[in-house]
Amino acid sequence: MQFLDHNAALGELDVLRRLPKVQLGPLNVSAISVATNIYRAGQCLKLKMEREKLSKYDLSWTAFSILYDLWICNSLETRQLAASSGITAATVSNVIKTLESKELCKRDVDKKDRRLVNVTITEKGISVMQDLYPDFHQGEMEIVKELSLEEQETLARLLRKVIKGMQLSTK
């Protein structure tokens, strides 16, 4: 999937022509542009990594995200996985079933509170991540190759700020 800067900018500005001038107030074209491009970048990232890196392991982006969190933390409760991945508990449950069927993680119901389910990465899951991650990281570097290190750090800081703002507005 490729988006040309010129066409993307035209699409962002085209919204001004298409929206009715009824009770909208002034439009923040910068906000439209930022939100649109965050979405486009996220979709391009997901598709590129699934196609070029994760398909070798038959993993979706969501499955990889959960497995990555387990690799880093070893064990997490399903609510923590949902929050970390930005998905619903039901989606986490379905993805965990798939990862369990591949023997990449296992579930344990908390003995004190049966509503809580802890998920732990297996040895096979660790092995997959150790094999997969160097290639995945190569993909991460390819994605930002047009940015200087300073631009990468600035973009990461700004995106964390956007994410924090969205988290505050949903509470």
C-alpha cells in the first residue's frame, strides 16, 4: 500500500469541500491531517509487517503484539494484555486460544479469583520470539529509514503524547 504525499494532502483538504457548512464551526485542518496520517501509517505498518515478517510464523499483528508483551513480561493477566494491545478482552481471549493451539503460551485461572486469567509464554513461544524479533526489528528500521535519529525520537515523543491524550479522554 503506497500513499503519495501530494494525493494524501489533496484528500485531507478535499474534506473541506465535502463537509456541509452546517453547525461545524471552524475546521482544524491540522487535526484532520494528523489523525488521517496516524491511521494511514498504522495501517501501512501493520500490513507491511504482517506480509513481510509475521506471515513466516503465521502470526497476525495482534497475535504478535500479545506474544511480544508476554516475551517481555513472561506472564500477564488478560486485562493487562487487552490494555497494552488496545483491544477488547474478548479479542484477547480469541487470540490467546490461537496462540495456545500453537503452543506459544498457556492460560492459568487464578486460584483466588477465578475471573482472573494469567497468560504465560511457553518455551516454544520464547524460541519463536527469539527467532522472529531480529527480522521484525529490521522491518522497524526500514519503516523509519527516511527519518534522522533526532526525527525518530521527536516522532516517538509526539506519538506518546497523542496516545496519552487519547487515554485521558477515554477515562
